Amino acid sequence: MHSPADTRQSKTRWRFLADGLEVWNRKLHFYIGLYLLWFLWLFAFTGLLLNHPGWSFADFWPSRRQTTFEKKIDRPPDGSDLSQARNILGQLGLTGEIEWTSARLDSRRLDFRANRPGHMFEIRTDFDRRVAIVQQIEVNGWGVMHILHTFTGVRAGDSLNQRDWIVTTIWALSMDAIAAGLLVMVLGSYYMWWRLPRTRGWGLVALVSGLILCGFFIAGLRLLT
């Protein structure tokens, strides 16, 4: 049998671990919250814009600027379509996520798009004439925020395109960090809620209400006829 001293020591050890967990939980909430602050504001605001397309002040597409220009280029070295597209972008002084709209059928031509938030470039090249024709569309700050809400560089089921711009990769990793940070904060919130008995009643109401509403949108809508 455990002696009273052993029992007290075990309780002290668990108390020490619990106190340490609470301290780190508060620190994580504090610093993760500061990291997430601007991202959450951005997604909250752009979510409102997407949810209310009738708000005229944020209607960016009618005010877009569209220009077309032609520029001489050197034929890029032999290589993959991606390496040649990057070479052409370098000659044009452009950057962005390269997007293929169709499979390449003529080795003397290379047509593609390059996108970055706020700018879209439609690029058509003719290696025989050594010329590139670029159609550029530029949108304002409302358009940039709108695009960032869904900017990933890839689309489900699109086998032609993969992320090929470092900025897109950084943005995607930032979104992963936001998802992970939110999970940590939510789990920490559950812990803090359970540690405060006086909040358990209303906390349970909030938890069940969110579960019911979220479950309705995930599964319940499938049952409607």
C-alpha cells in the first residue's frame, strides 16, 4: 500500500504538472492569438465580402485595369514547359504562379498564365517571331483581399497545375499554420472551460449549439428532400 507521504508526493507532482499546463496553455493562447490576429481579420472581412456580393464599395471587377503589350524575347533554352515559362517571365520582368490552361501542342509556341494577387497575365509566345504578347489585368485592393481568400495555386482535380511560385507555397504554409493554431486554441479553450466549474453549464450550451448547427450543415442538409 502507498503511504500517506507517497500519496501527498503523487498529488504534488500532478498539481505541478497541471499548473505548468495551465501556464503554457495561457501562453499559447496569447502568442498564437497575436499571430492569428491579422489573418483572422483578413478572412473574416473577405468572408463578409464574399457573402455579400452586392456591396458596391467592394465591387472591384468593374474598376479593373486591362492593358496589352508586345515584347521581343529570346527563345528559351530547351527544357520542361515550366522552365521555359519561368525563363519567359524573367525576360518580361514578371512574377507569379504559372497556370496552364491547356496541354502544349506546338513546340514553337508556349501559352500560359501567370497570376499573383492583384495581377493576372495572359501570355502568348511565338518562338519563330521571338515575341510575347501579354494581356494584363490589374485589380484594386478589394480585389487583392478577395483573391487572397481563395488563393492556393492548385485546384482539385486539376492535373496540369502544381504550385510553382515560392510566395504561393509560403502563403499555403501560413494557412496550414493558421489551421493548426486554431486547433491548439480550441483544445486549450476546452481545457480552460473544464477547469472552471462555474462556466460548465453555459459552456456546454455553447458547445452543443455549435455542434448541432455545424452538424446540420455537414450532414443534415443531405437528408433534406
